[in-house]
Amino acid sequence: MIKKYILALDQGTTSSRAVLFDNEFNVLGIEQSETTQIFPKPGWVEQDATEIRETQIFVARKLISRLGVDSKQINGIGITNQRETTILWDKKTGQPVYNAIVWQDKRTSDLCEQINKDDFSEYIRKSTGLVIDSYFSGTKVLWLLDNIKGLREKAEKGQILFGTVDTWLIWNLSGGRLHITDYSNASRTLLYSIHDKCWDKEILDYFNIPLQMMPEVVESSGTYGKTEKGIFGNSEVMLSGIAGDQQAALFGQTCFDEGDAKNTYGTGCFMLMNTGDKPFKSKSGLLTTIAWGLNGKITYALEGSVFIAGAAIQWLRDKLRLIESASDTEKIAFEVTDSAGVYFVPAFSGLGAPFWNMNARGIITGLTAGVDYRHIVRAALESMAFQTRDVLNAMQKDSGIEIGNLNVDGGASANNFLLQFQADILGVDVSRPEFVESTALGAGFLAAIGSGVCEIEDLKKFRKTDKVFHSNMSDSDRQGLCLGWTNAIDKARK
């Protein structure tokens, strides 16, 4: 009997990754390649779209070759991706017209402030479930059309295509046959009505973005089409799952029921709560988004997005050179009993939920002569937990649901200090799965459903818990630490 597999392609902000699962979702192998971020001006963040494509294909080929797998043994491919990152390319040549503008990019902040003063801004919020922020794709598309000579004219003639990273990868993998995205990614563009489930013509007209640029929106699981022959050997492989990285992680954590929540610690920090079949309007600075579309039904979520989490650790490593590796931070943090009153607010790209302050900037406060690099490293880890707490409080306020357990994943969730401090500062249990890359697992789950390997009801048995962290902190200590964090946030916002 020929063994069959599921391939997950996980294209993140700082790396491209491929994961191969068997049909019981055991991880058979992982390959990863870092990608380059480009900073042309302060606040601008770009990537080479060609590098994104090439690294993603490279790691998938390398993994398949290393494991001795024939492409005809792969039942389906699931794709998950950094969201909101914006790519425009020439429909005929397939060449990007400019670098990918990354979700962290702030070049359209002034434009967003202007839009917020316009009466139409409330319509955008109601239709899309999002706040008006440079984080999302819509203003990035507008910037490209306005700043690349001749681009708007070509776009109006149907010669230019828009896509987030999922769309860009699928278009290339399919040899240009598929120009699609799924509900979860579409809902992050600031251009898609999450109620009517279509590209919002009024918003497109407001931004003067041609409708013909936009991809077709499909369910998060299905048989979309096949890869071009030769990309993964002589056999074509079915593309059968798509979801933005955070929605994929929610799915990978099997948060299928209303009220289930997860937090992912990656470059940013992202908490999502499944709110069922109805969009839930936030009054606390959260986003209403589509979690996934499956079997003819839409599942919605509340989301709180923290822009800078693991990226702060990279900054300590690459810019300040306080550490040699991110994995060193756990040991360093445990070497001191506390952060000595130091708070690190990593607002390098402004503040996300629940503050949504595009002009906030990062600060380190509480420095004294007794502080050394260990306290700063510890404060950077603690900042992830504090930011998560801000989002969780807003989520509980909006939903009226008290979360007694938080499912966690992402690269930084391997850090035991971080998760223990997270449980302490929240006062709830924090549950880490055995396989912390829930984003790739979610993409694999969706691909398996799409290719007919299993149904959603079969998936919960595949999530295995590694460790549950319980709170050991007193209420008074928790309140004191949180008050210090609130004061630091106030300083960053001024």
C-alpha cells in the first residue's frame, strides 16, 4: 500500500517553512529558510516577493527529497501565510511590480489618519470588521497604484493582479492558472465585506482600486486546482487548504467551538476567539474577522493583534547584540528574580489592539545603575505576556466570556519562562501542545479535509498537550506589575 501524506507550506514574516505530515498528523519532517526584510526608510518594511516564492518552493522540494517522498504520494497541499502583506504583479510576465509591502509597514499611517476623519470611515469599519490602520492591505494597494508610474493605467486595463502571500504562492504554484484567496485572508484586506462575503464595491471605489485586480474568494478547504507539473516532481499535486496564519493556528488548536481561544507567539502576538456563525462587533479595539469558510458555512472570530512580540527578541539579538540566540532568553530570564522595575514596550510599528496607536514608539523604562542586560532580556519576554493580557481583557469584556484556559503556540511558546509568566500575569492556565507549530498543523488539517482524507470531526484527537502552566502569582503582585506596565504603555503613547 502506497503511503500518503499532507504537505503544509507555512510562509511567515521571517521565514518560509515546509512540514510533511502523515495521515495521522505525525510530523515526518520540517525544512525552513529565513527570508530577508528590507527597511528602505524609517517605518517602511518590505520583502522581495520573488525570494518569498523561491524560498517556499525550495524548502518544500528539499523536504520531499530528504524524506524520499514522491509527489504523487501527497494527497494535498495546505498553504498558510503572513497576512496583509501586499504584492502586485504583472499578469502577463508574472513579475512583481514592486517589493512586497509587509504588514508591519507604516508608510500609509498619514493616509489612514485622513481616512479616519472622513465620514466614510465608519462604513469601512462596519463592512470589514477592521479598524483603519496601515496594518491592512487596502492602503498598501492604494500607495502602490499612486506611486508606481503607469501602474494604475495598467491595473485599469486588467494587466495587474493583487494578492496577499497565499494568492501569490498559489498563482505561481499553479502556473498562473489560479488567482484565488480564501475568506480568512480576504477579511484582512480592508476591502472585503465580511457580512456580504464579497469584495466591497463601494470601498474599492473609495480607494480607486479596480475590481479586476482582486482574486476570487474561495472556502478555506477544497479542491482548488493542482500545482504545475515539474514544481514538485513529475506529478501534479492538489492544492486543498488555505488560511491566514492566525486563523490556521486557531484551526490547528482545534478551537472549533464558540468561546475557544488561542494565542500565537511569533513575530507578532495574535489572540483569536471563535465566536461562531455571527460577526461580533468589538467595543474594545478588537477586530472582527473571518476565521474560516468550510462546508458552506462561515465561522467568525474576535482578534487582538500585537505587532511586535518575537521581533523584539530578534532586535535584541541583531541590533543591540545582547544575546546570541533567541533560545538563550529562557536561561537568561531565570538568572534574575525580576526585571528590576524595567518595562520594555516594543512599539516599533506603533501599538495594535486594544490601543491602535500608529504613532506610538518603543521605549524601555525604569533603567537604573543596577540594571544589566539580563533584566532587559527578561523585560522583553514579559512584554509579550503583558500585551497578551491587554488583549485578553478586551476580549473578555467584548464577549462576556471568562477564559479559563488559553491555548498557545508559535515559536516563542517553547520558552518556559514566558509561558509561566503568562499564566502568572493572567491568573489562568496556559496550555501548550506537543507540536507548537499550530499554524502549519492548521494548514495541514484544512488540506486533509479538502482532499477528502478526513472530516473536521476527526481532528480533535490529533491535538496532544505537552504542558499546562498554572498561575503561582499573588493577586497583589500581579496588580503591581500590571500597574507598572500600564504606566509604561501610557508613556509610549505620548
